[in-house]
Amino acid sequence: MRELPGRAVPVNGRHVYVEESGEGPGWVVFEAGAGCGRTCWDPVLAPLAGKARLVAYDRAGRVADGRATGRLSIDDLAADLVAMTEAVVPGGFVLVAHSMGGLVARRAVERLGPRLRGLLLVDPTPETSPVYDTWDRTVEKVDRMLAVTQTLTRFPPLARLFSGDMRRLYSADTYRTMLAEDFTPAGTSQTRREMRAVAAAIPQFRARPPRPPKCPTIVLSAARPAKGREAQHASIREHQRRYAETLPDGRHEDVASGHLIQAEQPRLLADRTSELLTH
């Protein structure tokens, strides 16, 4: 399996697991989407390794941390992100966040202030999107399926079956680590907690949207929808574009990729990150 030096960092009475790599004058911090951890960023690390110090981490409760945790809200996760950067990153940095991580990052923006030099949101779903109108019911349905998956992932052949997309998109070493950490009963349990955290957060985000980032911000949209979800995808993309247009220094861009842009288009993502580093 992949081996990068990592360490547990205390945050708000919990721990997150942090891996640091790369060399360069700037810093980049990565926030993963629901059900994912530090390993989902592996394809982006190599093209950025000579340009910046890179910080990828697992949120509290994920497998590498080794500590079970109770229910955490998006605000809790944002507070953990801020605390982690205060402990690990000495100055300003660029924040790259995927999917659900965009909610965490946007809430954290309010506390990061001028330390945040740039923000790259990778196929996020803004709280204004109609997909969230029935999100409670969606999460209930997904949670029932994940409850079954949680039991079945005790058996390695079934875990490999459920993780087929990751096997196709990631290197063998990264996939083996994902299989050992994310596609397990403990990993699936954490995914369920994160899905419920999103459901609880949406009414709060709609009632009190996070203050917009003042730093340069790029919003990337996956241009290739999942089969059968073309209309939903078009709606989400439109709300991504609208969100970017509300920002003082925002830009929207379509990317020829599915949802895991960091796996399908790592060099493009690295290029946009580099752009924010030099802004």
C-alpha cells in the first residue's frame, strides 16, 4: 500500500490524520468530499510536488485516525479544518475542496480570514440547488443502502465490488489503501455520518449562507453527468455558475470529467491550484 509520513493532529478535543508532502514556497490544503479521505487527492500531489507544501488529511473519525467519534456537524468539521491549519500551516495557503468538502471549506472561510490566499471548489453542490429540496428523503434512502453495504464490506470480494469506480480511477497502491480504510464497516459508518451532517447543514446554510470568500475563487463543474441524472446535473451546474458569479473574485469553469475531477483530470486541477498559488 501507499506510504506517506502522517501524524495525528489534535483539534477541538478530537484528532485528524494529516499527511504532508511536496516542496515549494506556498502551501495547499485539501478537503475531501463525503466518503473520502486524504487518499482521494493522490493523483494531484505529483504534479504539485515541486510547487508547494501539500497537506491532505482525514477528518475526525475516519479510519486512519483510529478513533471513533460521535455525530459531527459541518460547522464542527469546519472548526476542525481551521484548527488543523493553525497547527500545521505557518502562514497563508490555497484551499482545495471537493463536493461536500465545499460546504466545510465555505464555512471555514469565515474564520480563515486573510490566511486564505485562494479557494478551489471542485464540483461542489451549492445549498441553493433544488437537489437539496428533498435531501432528507434522499439521505434516508442512501442511508438504508449504506447500512447494508456496511455489513457486506466485511467480505473483501464484496468490498472490491462496491469500490469498482475507485479501482478504475486510482493507482493500485492508492486503491489498496482506500479498500483497507474507506470500503470497510468503519469507513462506511463514517460516510453515513457525513451524509447526515450535510442533511442537517442545508437548512442552516440556506438560512445563513457563509460569507463569500474575498480571495480569488475558482469553481469547477464536472461536465459529464452520471447516467440518468442529466437534468439534475444541469441544475447543479447552473447553481455552481451562479454561485461563482456572486463572488467578488470568482470564476466558473466546466471540466470534461465525472464527479471525481481530481482523479480524471489531475493535471488540470493542479494547474488551477498553481494559478491560485501565484495570484
